[in-house]
Amino acid sequence: MNKADLIEAVAREANFTHVDTKRAIDATISVIQKALKRGDTVGLVGFGSFTVRKRAARMARNPRTGEAVKIKASKVPRFTPGKPFKDFVNN
């Protein structure tokens, strides 16, 4: 399911217009992104949590040439599903 499919499904499920649903989903994604950029955690009870983790600098190899390449430290967004969400998917 891509973003367009998600918008269509949510609009149908909630009986909203396509335009309002797109605006709401875009706003939700934007708010989550801004919160993570500030270093906040976004927790949705029953669904999961969005956090930012620090990834240390490391050495890797270019698979084509075998040459050693240094990868800089970075921050990566992470989603951890909540137990009710995991249970729903597994049952």
C-alpha cells in the first residue's frame, strides 16, 4: 500500500473527502517529522512509538571494488510497534 492507497482507504473508512484525508495524513506526517527532528518521541498508545536513534560512525566496504569506506555518524528514525498492534498483526 502506498500513500495514495492509504489516503483512499482512510477516506473510505472514515467517510471523509479525499482532499480532507490527504490534508490530515500530510499534517500527521509533518507533525511526527518535526517532533523527531526536535528529539522528541511520538507515542501512539496501542499502535507504537516513533523515536530517533544515533548510529555511530563505522567502516564499511564498497561491494563493487572492495575499497574501505567511512560512513559518518547519523541519526535514524525508528518505529517500535506496540503490543496490541503486534498482536493484531499476528492473529
